[in-house]
Amino acid sequence: AQSVTQPDIHITVSEGASLELRCNYSYGATPYLFWYVQSPGQGLQLLLKYFSGDTLVQGIKGFEAEFKRSQSSFNLRKPSVHWSDAAEYFCAVVPYGGATNKLIFGTGTLLAVQP
Amino acid sequence: ETGVTQTPRHLVMGMTNKKSLKCEQHLGHNAMYWYKQSAKKPLELMFVYNFKEQTENNSVPSRFSPECPNSSHLFLHLHTLQPEDSALYLCASSQEVKRGDLTDTQYFGPGTRLTVL
């Protein structure tokens, strides 16, 4: 079945440490890929998106993500985490050829940042 | 105000009540969306409106009734809800729904936390 999987429900990292959040998809053709962040009490904000081309995508707030076709993955990374990065992170896809309204979300990864 | 706003931010209602959620976008967009976010479940798309016309109803029960009087406002009317309908309801907007337009980004509001007793 077509799906988006975020294997880690909850991650804790120390401030200043590097971060990698995992996202795997299960679709026949490479979908369009997105990462959103949801801070407490706020709506979702788009961090970055991948459609084609360079497999390393730069986003806002110092985040980047790398698309790996062989692994059906689109992992989110940040070299040095700040306390303000504590939030919930959602990977989302739009199946290839679909309209952008058809966002399909993973279950999210809750990031905690230790001082 | 800027962006996408939602009122109320919190709502508690009984199963026999009728209430409405309101969403307003100040971005000049033409498409608006309702999502349901339940604990430990992925966000679920409920409805999509494009230029005030409903283009998507994702098999949502009739106890949820959307209304889009203009491109800036979106309502979700609620009646005879069930406790399992308790969730965070998110509104979003985008420029417009256009197949193949990959530049259209959805902007989300802060949500309404709904509790059904």
C-alpha cells in the first residue's frame, strides 16, 4: 500500500548536536516530497520540498533534506540544533502527477532539545 | 492580521450541540482546506475549496458541513458530533489548486482544538 513512514515517534537531542529525522515512502513512482514543522500552538510551516533535480535540498532555518531513490527516503538534517527547533516534524508527499492539494502526511516525529 | 487565522482556538461541545469553526486567510489565496489532526494519526485532508467551489470531500461524515462564502473565509459547521471527532482541526490556504503546479504551497493556521464530550 502507498504510505509515508516516519519511524521515530520521539527524538531527543542535545543543543548543538546534529539531527537527522527519517522519512520513507512507498510509492511506485517518486512522489513530490515535503517537510513541515509544527511548533506548539502553531500551524504547520513548510521547511523544504523536493520535486526533481539536485537530491540535496536546502530549506529554511538551516534545514536540509536528501532524497535517496534507492532507499525511498527523504531524511531531514540539521548540523547544529537550537532549542527553538523543538517541535513536531512531518514528512509529506504528493503522489507523482498529483495536484498539490493531495498532501499525504506521515505521523510525525516529536523533537525535544536538551540544554 | 496576516497569514491564516482560526477561531476559536479551543472548543468544548456536547454531542447534541451545533457549533462552527471559522478560518480566514489574508494572503489573497483562492484555495482553502480543512484537515483533521488526531493524536498518533497522520493529518487527514477533509475538504478542499478552489475559487469557492468544493473540489474535494474525502469521505467525511455529514455531521461536518463546510461552507466557503468567499475565497478568504472558510467555515466548518459541526452538529451531533461523536467523542472520536475530538481533534485539532487545521485550516490551510494556497494560491489555487492546479494539477501539475508544484510551486503552490499550503499555509496553515494554528488550528482549533475541539473536544467533544
